[in-house]
Amino acid sequence: MITHVLIYILSFAGIWIGSGLAIKSVERLSRSLKVSSFAVSFLVLGLFTSISELSVGINSILENDPEIYVGNLIGASIVLFMLIVPLLAIFGNSIRISPEFQGFNLPASLVVVALPVILAMDGKVGKTDSIIALALFGFLLISVQSKRGLAGKLKNISQRTGVGVGKELLRILFGVAIIFIASRFVVEQTLYFSGLLNVSAFLISLLFIAIGTNVPELSLVVRSAFMRNNQVAFGDYVGSAAFNTFLLGLLTLIYGKPVMLSNNYIASLLFLIVGLIAFYYFARTKNSISRLEGLILLGLYALFLFTEITLHKNLFFGSGH
């Protein structure tokens, strides 16, 4: 038992270290290519900080337990918008909503983020759901980059060569390898604990793996507070949450069969929708998320945890003596 707990902790540490390597290298690349903006962090950092979720997803398919990746992706979006973004607003003394995320892109992004929840409401995720997820994510990407002509800027990456860029790419690949190996152990240990405690693998993924795979994003909160610049972090969070929808579609297509969800997950679905509506309202009022609004969203996350643990307390603490 102690060995399994130790492996679990070390696996999350591996995800943290590997993701940290990837994020730092992407940030350095962005600076050297002079393309560090909300849109770039949305696309580049959002992709790289979603590697953890991709790795967990692929490994859960290999273990033939796809419920893990569905629970993880829904949980990850809850963690991003109700824990990590609020913490960024609290410690960074508000978040300014960048022009790329204003207007149409704000509701469009939140709809894409909410898609895993909406698509899972009937208790299964199938091929049609995955096509819808991929199509709407693609539409959002086009909409975000068109605001600042990001595609044109990114062409410079292929034209610029050099040892420095090559080193950063190697570091990113090394980070990805660490994440993938660590994620394999996370899935194995999740299956072990869900069997031992008779807890749904979906529930464990929703509450615990979702935080573990968002450790890179949590580290960005601390970094942004010291740098007094939270735009890169905020772009990363929105991008990461949107990429979760892309991953849901991609992983479901790879799995090739409908994913049936055995757990009662209505509470988590409702909380994510309420959290996104609250975020939309706050963001629209003054094009910012204030410290107080961050505290309200954080309170919603605490209520979410309390509700999930209360609803499933017999699974967490045993059926009692």
C-alpha cells in the first residue's frame, strides 16, 4: 500500500518536472521569436500544458478504461476555471481580459470549454460527440488567431534556425517523454486505488488526477505573481481548457467505441456550467476578473469539492461501521 502511494506521488512529481521543462522552453522560444502574446500562449502553452491530459488519456485507452480520460478532462476544466484562474486573480490583483478574448471569442471559448460536460450529459461520449468537439475547437482556433494574424507570426518559427531553438525543442521533447512515462504510472495506480477502495475510476480522475495534471498551470500562478504579468498565464489557462475539448474528441476517435460513463457525475457537470456562466458575467462587466470575483469562483470550487465528497462519502470513507 505504501509503495503504491509513493509511486503515485513520484508520478505526479514526474508530470510536474516534465511539464515545467516543456513550459519554460516554450516561454523562451516565444521570447526569442518575439511572439509572446495572449494568442501565442493560448495556442502554444495551451497545447503543451495539455500534454499531461493527452498522456493520461492515451494510457487510459491502453488500459481499456477510457472513463479515466473523460473524468480527467471534465475535472481539468473545473480546476482551471474554478481554482487556477481564481488564484491568478487573487494573487495577481485581478486579471485583465485581453482583446483577443473579448467580444465573440469570450462566449465562443467558454462554449468550447463546456463541451465535454454538455456531450457527456447523456452518460456516453461517442463518435458524433468527438466530431462536434473537434469541429468547434477548430472554429475557435481560427477565430482567436484571426484577431492578431497569429498564423502569419508563427511562420517565422520555421524560417528562424539556430542551435538555441534546437536546444529548446529538445528540452520540450525530453519534458514530453517524462510526462508520458509518469502518466502511465498515474493511470496504473488510479486503477489500483479505484479497485482497492471500490471507487469509480471516473470519480478519482475527476477529483485528483485533474489537479495532478494541472500542476504546471498551478506553478504558473506563482510565477506570474512574481513577474506581475499574468497575460501569458491566462492565455495558457484558456488555451489549455479549450485543448481539453480537442483531446476529448481526438481520444474518443482513437478509442473507436462509445465511452459509457458509469458514475453519477451530474453535480460536476452543473458546477462547471455554473462556474463558466459566473466567469462570463464577471469577464464581461469590466473586461477583467477582480480579486473579489476570484474569491467567489474559488468558493464555488470549494462547494464543488464538498458536494462531490458528500455525495460519494460512502465510497471515500467506507460504508461505515
